[in-house]
Amino acid sequence: MKKVLIIGATSAIAISTSRLLAVRGSQMFLVGRNEVSLRASKDDLLVRGADKVGYVSMDLNETQRHGECLNEAIAFLGALDIVLIAHGTLSDQQACEASVELTLGEIKTNALSTVSLLTLLANLLENQGSGVLAVISSVAGDRGRGSNYVYGSAKAMVDAFLSGLRNRLSKKGVQVLTIKPGFVDTPMTAELAKGILWADPDTIAKGILLGIDKGRNIVYLPFFWRYIMLIIKFVPEFVFKRLSL
Amino acid sequence: MTKKYQSWGMYPKVEQDDICLTDRYQNLPADCPSMLPFGNGRSYGDSCLNADGLVVDTRYLNNFISFDSALGLLRCEAGLLLSEILELVVPQGWFLPVTPGTKYVTVGGAIANDVHGKNHHVAGTFGCHVKRFELLRSDGERLCCSPTEHVDFFAATIGGLGLTGMIVWAEFQLQRITSSDMDMECIKYDSLEDFFLLSAESDLDYEYSMAWVDCTAKGSKLGRGHFLRGNHANTGGLQATEQAFSLSVPVVPPVSLVNSLTLRVFNTLYYERQRQSSVKNTSHYESFFYPLDWVLRMNRIYGPNGFQQYQCVIPRQQSEDAIREILTAISFSGMGSFLAVLKVCGDIDSPGLMSFPKCGTTLALDFSNNSSKTAALFKVLDEILIAAEGRLYPAKDAHMSGELFKSCYPNWGEVCRLKDPNFSSSFWRRVMQE
């Protein structure tokens, strides 16, 4: 029976993943902003087979509360076998371009708050000598694009941070999994027009669990994004800068 | 995003706005004069559409709330699919009290259309098993409806086509099973008389029964088909297997793949594929209840114009004659579908005011949407139906006149009174001639 901490638990991908973990009889602790949604998730996960479920509601931008939040999780679960970090916002790129405050706010939500959590969690799992740190980044972090570079650069920071953590923690029995979904049909992307590259959160969730079960380092979800991003990364900068992406 | 929210028949095609509710405590948008809840889009015609209005997508309202595994009482949010419920409850020895021919419908949709299944003669409609639900009105009021609370809204919402407000969650009673397998028998029969004889004989001993009919057969063979009957098995384990594999019709072909030639070939082959007059076997409930669910997006085979389903129920006294007339008209038209379905319904009343089934015989089949030919045939069928005092199923309909609707559903006025002033649908405006 795994002890699972899910941060950003009311995001669509986190909900799908937590349901799969509930079916396995996991013990879970949820962290998110919306208290009524967390309560609804708790009931849902218990019906689906979770052994026990606790939650705390907080705004993850309040980094000074992260320590207290992790203490609550450990008090409830006893240990941490799997931690999934899934919170984030999809930045409004144009609005960010007109506002330093908004840009830094997006960087804080999508990068700094994750870095804060990871700093604390890395030490916890290192001391424990086991566990999985699974973090939802994005294909957007692979290369900055004109239409989405605030979000993309935040995710790029998370990617580099995770790569370093993996390097440090792999010797201590801790798995660090970087999850890079492409386009996912969730409330976060409700405003965007959908095409054939779009996946649903359940597909992404299955990929996350497979990545955890198989001890992977980096997973692109669905798999074909690895090749799409490979091509995008290989476009020379003098060509790339002329493209509308 | 006009393409995403279409009905199963892909007809009519309409322009409408959409929003998603993300938790069950959210209210509906204020000041929106025309909205309609949208489940999983398995209604065939225009009852799930709201042209030039708003559809409120309920797919994220998919939490379970509670499950009493001793009593089989389940409470869940209205956007949850029956397929997800089966995955939870079958391994614990429970099954849906009533299921339609696809498991990809939402709980809210099952109530709003008061769906029925192969066990109508012993179990009635889905609405018969609903204990309670919460109805969210556009003014933010939340009504807890049951046979003892807000009784009028309870009755108007079951089969109420989503017009009385949005069902947020519902509680209903499951049925006990000791196995996920079905003991089933498929009997090849030659004529419509045999169908009625088999039905009368089977409905005493079998919880589930229906027939697939060769809609191209004429003369003495009219109404021939395969009669399927079954019961939940007593042994064999409790597995809610997910479909091991599924196919999807990947694109909408430029023309309908269903025409008089393919119809005749398919129906004849399907009829003749079973050599013996009767085949008994035991198999998983998936193949018994949901034989078509493994082909995803099956609705695309009718091409870009989509299709319309004609589902009617004819009262018992007139059943045999009227069904014979209807099948004769269809077989002479050369139109019809690969799978036409006949089923004798029982006399269990639904609590719903506008519930479709009534004691008699229901016939359902699809027609490629070829505007003039389909309309001409439907006109003939409607005349037979009116003379026999039958009715059409709003969940499948895109053609019935307001006059016909009002005469088939005499309680429409009461539903009109309880309808949410800010809710509407393409279907409703059509039959109310607004």
C-alpha cells in the first residue's frame, strides 16, 4: 500500500492519476486551493478504493507555508512513497508581456513554488532513502516560443532543477520523474481550440503511473511528443526565430 | 467549438456556446437566457443541442460521493459515465438496475431521458430506481428531489430532457449479481408472429430480452431476426473487464456507407450467420449489453449528413398490426439500418412525467439522413404510429411535429410549468413551435 502525496490535487491530470492510485488501495494526502473540490475528491477516492485520504487547502504561492504543509502530510501518511507535483497555471502570454508583475507571478506559480517544494521534499526523501518525486512539467519547457515563453521558461527551470535533483538523488534510492505532457484537454486549456494532438487526462495519468512503475527519468505524454520536441529543438536558432510558434 | 458538441446522429448541426462546470458547488452562469446541460452526447437528435444558446458540459462532474456496498446504494455526480460505475460496482457484486445499449452515457443523461433497457418488462426505466437527486436551478436554488421531497420536480425531471434545471448528483439503487457473466440464448426466428410468441414465452423466465430484426426482409419473412434472452449467471466470477481492444471509425466518410445494397447484404449475412435455430452460451456482460461499444464513433458510418433514429413504442393492443405495417413500409423503402431492434416493454410505470416507454412494443432503427427520402418515409411511419396511438422517443428524435409531441406526451404542460425559465433546447423550441 503506497503512501502518496499529491500537490495541486484538483488539477485534471492529478485527479485522473489519484483515481488510478485509489484503485490500488493507496493512502493519500491532497493539497490544493479549492477546499470544496478537495472534499469532493476525498469522498470520490475513498469510494474508488483509497485506504485513507486527508487534505489541506492552501495557495501554493505561499511558499512560507510549504514546510507546514509537508509536515501535515507526513503526520497523516507516516512516510512518502510517491509525491506528485501537479499544480500550475497556463499563463496569458500577451497579458504577461504588458506586466512585469504578472510575468513574475506566473514564474512564481509555475517554477519557484515547485522549486520550494522540491527543495524540502528532496531532503525528506534523501533521508528516507526511498520514494518517487514525480513532477508535471511540460513540453513547453523544451524551447521558448513566442506564443508561450513565460510558461515555457518557468517549466524549463523546473526541468533543469529536476535534472540536477535526479543526479543527486539517484544515488540515494530516490526516483525523480520529469513528466512532459503535450496538449491536454482540461479546464486549464478550455479556451484553446482542440485538434488531433490533444490527449485526455486519463491517458496522461496512465502514462504517469507507467513512468513511476518502470522507474523512468523523463516521460513525454503521449509518447509522440518526444519526437515532435526533438525536431523543434533541432531547428537552428536563425530559422527558429523567424517561425510563428 | 461548434463541432465538439454534437448529438450522436450528427444531425442537426448547430452553432452554440459551451462552458464546463468544474465542481458540483459551482452555480450556473447568471444572466444566460438559454442554457442546457450536456452529458456525453449520446442523444441522437436535437434534445441535447441548444442552437444559438449555451450548453453546460458536465463531464468534470464525475466524482463518486458514496457507495453503500451492503445495500447497493450509490450516490455520484451527474457527469459520471455508466461505464465508470460498472468498473467500481461489478467487482463488489452489483450491477446497474437498468442499462441502455451503450455504457457511455452519463447518470444525468440516463435520468433526463429516463432510459430503458432489455429488462424493461421486469425493471421499468432507470428513473424507477432513482432515490434522490439535486437539481440546480439557474437562480442558484438547489432542490433535493425524491419521491417525498419536491415531488413535482422529481417527476418532471425524470424524462424531463434536462429542462427543469441541472441534475448535479443522483442516488440510485443497484441490483445484486453473483457473477459478471450472462447466461444467454440466441434464437433465430422466421417471422413477426414468432417474435411475439417468443417474447410472451421468454418474459416470464428471462430478466432480459430483445430482438435484432432484419429490416430488409419482406412478405412471409417480415420481422425475422434473432431473439436474444438472458439472465445474470450464478457462477463465473465478478470482473468488470475494460474492453480488451476497441476500434474507432477514424473519419467521417464522404458518403454514407449505409445504402440499400450494403443493407441487404449485411442484414442477410447477419441473419444467416447463426446456422442453428438456437445457441446457448455464457459470456461476459459486455458482449450481452454493449455489443456495439467496442467500435468507437460508430455514428460516423452514415457520412457527413449524419443519421436519424426512429424509435417508437406501440401500445400492446395495436402492437402486432402496427409493427407489421411499419416494418412493411420500411422494407419497401429500401432504407433502414444494419441493426434494427424490437423489444416488448412491460407495464411498470415510471415516476417521470414524460417517460417514453409504455406497455407495448418498441422498435428502433437508424436511417441515413437523406433529407427528402427520410422525411417522406417518416411521414408514412408517423401516420401509422398516430393511428395506433404510439409515441416517439424524444432522445432519438429530430423530426416529430409539435402537435405529435403534445398528443404523445399529455403531461408536457406540467413540465413546461416547472421548466427552468433560463433553460431551453433545440428540441424543446421545435416541439413548442417557439
